[in-house]
Amino acid sequence: MTYASYLYFFAFVFLVYMIYLIIPVKYRWFVLLAAGYTFYIVLNGFLTAFLLVTTVSTYFCGKQIGKFQEGFNAKKKELSKEEKKQLKAVVTKNKKAMVGIAVLINLGILVFLKYYNFFAGHMTRFWRLFGFSGGMPVLKLILPLGISYYTLQSIGYIVDVYRGKYKPEQSIGKLALFLSFFPQMTEGPIGRYNELTPQLVEGHKYNNADFSSGVILMLWGFFKKLVISDRASFMANSVFNDYQSYSGTVIVIAVAMYTIQLYTDFSGCIDIMSGSARIFGIKLSENFRQPFFSKSVAEFWRRWHITLGGWFKDYVFYPVSLSSPFMKLSKTAQKRFSKFFASLIPSAAALFVVWMGTGLWHGASNKYIAYGLYYFGLILLGMLFEPIAVKIFNKIKLDRKGKLWSGVSIVRTIILVGIGMMMFRANYVMDFVHMFLRMFTTQNPADIFNNTVFSLGTDKHDFLVIFIGVVIMLIVAILKEKGRDVLTTAATGRIPLKWTIMIGLILSIAVLGAYGPDYGAVDTIYAQF
Amino acid sequence: MEDLLRILSEVKPGVDFTKEDDLIESGILDSLSIIQLVTKISDEFDVEITPLDLVPENFKSAETIYEMIQNAED
């Protein structure tokens, strides 16, 4: 992604918005659909075919599920209780088959394109362990933009229709819009049909508050991305790509830099996208809620990439936990183990599935599997030690909700998340292990003062800018945590305040943004997933 | 209702479930405790709770959970 592409995107949003306002309200959703496909075709070319396959298959399977259900509803009044039960079993089987087809097609495309080479590589290595030659061929596969996001949206839709949460969409155009709304195409947030589609097809008139909120949110996103994230990336890249050359002190600072980079990159891009949607009067789902104020890693994942966690909760964790094999496991555990372990074992098994899925969703690599399992391990340890922790806190009479322990918990969570970030960014799992060990074996605080830290692409001036940027973000986050949303207040408040904030953000981006001849363009991280 | 209150206190000891009216917002119940709760409810009340029932509105208080069980019994 080049810096010019941000300007193109800004221009694209406003061009589409102007056309949107010209068209009669009733037909405005057509503009969004056309914009989504234009955006996608420009960026993806012929790979748009995959999006079309997903849209068409999801549409027809959803409609068929609706027909099965309607048929059952029409007949059930005339049937006896036993006949109704029999027919329901048949209808449920048919509906499940439709869900199966939709999931097989859509998840199949994603799994094949994203994981085939990873799987083939492992199979070939396994094959050769036994002295055989050859193996599975490596294919040149290109991943269509946003496939990991729109596939989850389509599966969520089809499962909800199956569950009877809402009726299937009768207009293929409206379903296509749900799966191709352009602000969501690159990095989410992962939308839900019943929350998003009514807003998309409604047709919004110009609203000053929405327009101002959208512009300020976009500028805030650009500020995070261009002023903070891209600067932090330079040092993080230097150290992670050549960690053997640096001391543990430098590695700790690089991990902090990467954590800042990833958060400001991902949340910044989500702000840009949410802001561009807000201009049209459309509110996208919240994806971040001050994650670094979390008191546990479980809470962190309820505040970080919220729509992914929510998706896994509703479409993996709950159905897996309530499935008959897991209910059987639960009953067996109740017979054989104490109350504590009887409830822990099935939960742990379901969590394992969720975290393996979350890890793999990020990419086809051992490090992402390790990343998922790392959080699974932490959450499991938390559950295992909870009874002991309760006893200890009761004995020493320390209030777990008090300020002191809350502060300690926040710092502990940041450290644990930092370790997770190191695993996420390291090129390989073993790189992470070596970097982690170097943090304890090669500490050299002198590196902070002898210019080593400032010679890795992010100089003293950059550090100062990052520091100021992080302090501003911290103030905004603290106020939001206390229920005061500065950005919305600015957008809907008095004109002088609104313009001060807007001009302040524009000047910051123009003067402090990491672009120009001395800087390279930095791709957004979550767009590659 | 008494059976439900007993199950709730088994899943989350030390909480007065007769007084709490927003178990989700207050962080008392999370997805893990909801699953533990639902497993016990399905077992003791012999009802089928589906993923569709697992929405925050059904787990706001002991009363809303009780209503969900009654709906499942119907």
C-alpha cells in the first residue's frame, strides 16, 4: 500500500458519497453495492470471482433453508404431535445439509487457498521422514483480499438463518452488499447481517453529526496509522528480522514498539473504515474497546478484535460446547471427577477448538498455531488456579477489585500480551523462543544511552513523536473508559472545538506523518489475513 | 427458581443472584460460565438450550434465565 492510496481512498469515499446523495434515497444502496464491487475489482481483478461464488452460494443455500422452514410451518398445524416430530427431523436434516453445502463451499475456498501449501509442506516432510521421495506439490495460490472476513460473515449469516434468528434475504443484491460493503472489505470489522444490512439498504440523508463524526474518526485513524504506527514499525522490523545482533534490552523495546505498531495500525485502519462508513450514516460494529486496560487476557480478547472473538463465541464456542459429543463429555466428567474438574474439562476442550481456530485464522503458519495455543494455555491456567487465587486473596484480605490489584492485573496483562505480540511478529516459532531467552540472558541497559536503540530506523525524534502520540491516545482512552467519548463530543459539539480538533489532526498528520522520501510505505498488517 | 439459584451459586459462588440485575455487564457471567451454567441447566431441568438462546438478554438476571428455561420447556 502506498501513501497515495490513502489519499485515493479518501477521495473515493467522498466521490461515492456525492453520488450517494444525488441518487433517490430508495436506490442509494445500489451506489454502495457498485462502490463495493468497483473497489474490489480495482484491488483484486479476476479474484472477484471468489467473492461472487461466496455470494451466490450463500444466497441460494439461505433461500433454500427458508423454503424448508416455510414448508414445515405451513404443514405443522395439520399434523399430529408424532407426525410433527418426524417432519421436523426431516426438515432439520435438510436445513443442516444446506448449511453443510454453504460452509463446505465457502470455508473450502478459504481453507484451500490459505492453508493448502502449509498442509502440503507438512505432509511432504512427514512423507520424507520415512525415506520416500516426492510429496504434495506446492501451488501458486493468491488469497483474495478480505476473504477471511467476508467468509466469516457469510457463514454467520447462513448459520443464523438455519437457527431461525432471521429470515433469509430475498434480494441477492442486498446480500451481495452485506458481503461487499467497501469499508469492511480489507480488515473488517466482521459484521452481522441483522445489524448491518438494515443500515446499508435504508438509504440515509445527509446528517451533519454523522458526517463530522465520520471525518474526525477517519482523521484519528490516519493519525494513529501515519504518525505512530509506521514510525514504530521501522525499529520493530530491524530487530525482529535480525534479533541475534541485539541485546535483550533492545528486544524488549522492539516488542513494545511492535505492540504499539500493531495496535495503532489495526485500530487506526478500523477507525478509518468505521469513519468512512459513518459518513454514510452507517455504524459498523465496535472492534476495540481500550484493550490495554484489561485485567486478564480473557478480558483483553473481549476488548481486542471484538468482532472476531464474538464470531468465534457465537459460531464455534457455543455450538461446540452444546454439541452432543461435548455434552456427553460433560456427563462423563461429572461421573468421574470432582465438581471443579467436571466443569473445567468440557470448557477446556471447547476452548482448545476456539483458540486453534483463532490462531489458524491469522495465517497458515506454525507460529500462529503457537499464538492461539499460547492464549489457550494462559486462559486454562487462569481457570485452574482460580480456586487457589480465591483462597489466597481471602486469606490476605486483598480486594481483587481494589485499585492496587487492578493496577497489578493491568500491568501483568500487558506483559503477557506483549509476549503474545512477540510470538505473533517473530518470523518463526524458534525465533520467538530465542528472542524470549535473549531478553533474560543478554540484557544491556547501556544500549538505551549509547544510541543503539535510536539507530534502528526509529530515531530520537521518532521516539518523541511516538511518545506524544501514545500519551494523546492514552488520554482519549482514559476518558472513553470513563464514558466520555472525546471524538464524538468534538464532532457533535460546538463548531470552534470541532474545527480545532480537525485542523489539529490534519496538521499532525501533515507535519508528523511518517511519509516522504525518508520513509517507506508500510502495508497494513491485518489486510494480509 | 430455587434449583436455578443453587446452580448459579455452584457456577459462581459468593454472588447474591437475587439482587444482581445485569450479570453480563457486571462481568459476573462470561461465555465460559454461561456454558457451565447451561450444561447444568440442561441436565437438571431436562431442557434443550440451543446456541440461539445464548444471547445477553437471557442472562441478565436469575429471572431472565428462569424465563429462558420455561420457554425451552414449552
